[in-house]
Amino acid sequence: MTDFSEATAAVRRRMQRTARKDNPFERSVRSLLHAQGIRYRIHFPLPGLRRTSCDIAFPSLKIAVFLDGCFWHGCDQHCPVVKKNTDFWLGKIERNHARDLRATAHLTDIGWIALRYWEHEAAENIAEAIVFAVRQVRDAGASSGGVSRPLEDVQGPSGKFEAVDCNECTVETQLRE
């Protein structure tokens, strides 16, 4: 595997400047939620998982929201082709993807709902889906004495919140094998 130290100084500086938290995509989704009166926690540590957090959380409702970047989490549609240190970057993206799967499985096992969205999806659609899920779980809890509804009941109308097709995107993508 290629060592990260082989990256050029310019690439290293650029990667250090990349926001890991509170990037414009996350802020836009949170702003839309806040405008609709939805309150939440950010960078919430996941119960039972060390050094892992979700981007937006509703702890009392047991809902965790992940806003995944296309590059870092390996979006099949928009993950750019890596030209240098390919082994390193593909390995890193695969490890990130595996961590995402573990976190989602763990949350499901402990009774949480994990909602995942890609950065190429419209922030308005994401916020609408989150608001829908929060209200469904909140309403179900109130009517059933605090018992949450299953995940399939809070996904929203069929197809409404599916990933958007980004026709105007010209980024070359690398398909997973």
C-alpha cells in the first residue's frame, strides 16, 4: 500500500484545509432543519462505538443522520478517479465505507434509526426527509406510549427521497468492482 507521506506538499496542504466537520453541505441541511423548527444535536457520539459520531442526531428519538461526502464515502456516481496514490485512497475509501456499514448495523441493533444521505442530493430534499422521519417517529412515540415505529415506516413516500440523478455533474466516476 502506498504511504501517505508520498503525497506532494501541495496535496497535503489542500487536504489539511478540507473541512471534516461543519462543511457548507452540512450547514445548509442544518439551516433548513432549524428554519422548520427542528432542533438537533451535531457531531453526536454514537452509543457503544468509540470515536464515531453522526452529523445530526435526535437522541430522544434515537435517530442518527449521516451526511456522507461523495469522495470520502465512495459514492458510486460521483467518487472521482484518483490518479496519484491510488492504492492509499481506494483503501481509505473502502475502510470508510466499511465503517459506515458497521455504524449503521450497530445503530439498528440497538434500536436507532440511521438515515444516510449523499452530498450530491439536494439539501432541501434531505431536510424534508429528515423532518418527515422526525415527525413520524415523534408522532408514533406519542400515540404508542413511547415505542418507535420501524424504519420502513419513516422513510417517506415511495421514491420521494431517493438519491437525485445529477445530470449536470461532469465529474468522472470510478465504479466499484
